[in-house]
Amino acid sequence: MIVVRFELHSAITGAVTELARMHICNVGGTMQRRNYEIHVLRGRSKAALDQNVIQRQGTVTNWPSEQAHVWNLVAEALRGMGYGRKQA
């Protein structure tokens, strides 16, 4: 499982606040093409995110895991769940 955490590190206080968390779970495929289940957790703090309540979920299938950088997988997962679209 890949865990993506977004943290805010305060330059003033040094405090670290976790803002978001995503789990990317390998659910099959081959060494060259993998399938993933994606979960974005609800909350804007470590305590809330630690409750593991799924806010959005999606899948990425047939991903060229050995050819593409992991950031491309994260971007594809976010797009698939509707993130990155302009808000009306």
C-alpha cells in the first residue's frame, strides 16, 4: 500500500498539521500492469484521518507501474475521483 500524506509545516511555530491522506492499494495485475483501489480519507487533522472514514474511492486499472513515476499514479487517482476539476 502507498500512503500519500499532505502536511503543513509551519515556518513560524514548527507545528506539523496533517491536512489529507490517500491510500493506494495494489489489488492485482502483473509486474508491468497493475490495478489499484484508491481511498481518500475524511478529515483535516491526524486525529480525524486516523479514524479511516473513506470520503471518496476509485480505481486505477492496467497502470504501467514500472514505466510511470508514482506521482503520475497519484494524479490519475485524483482525476478519477473528480479532484482537479474547477468548482462552479
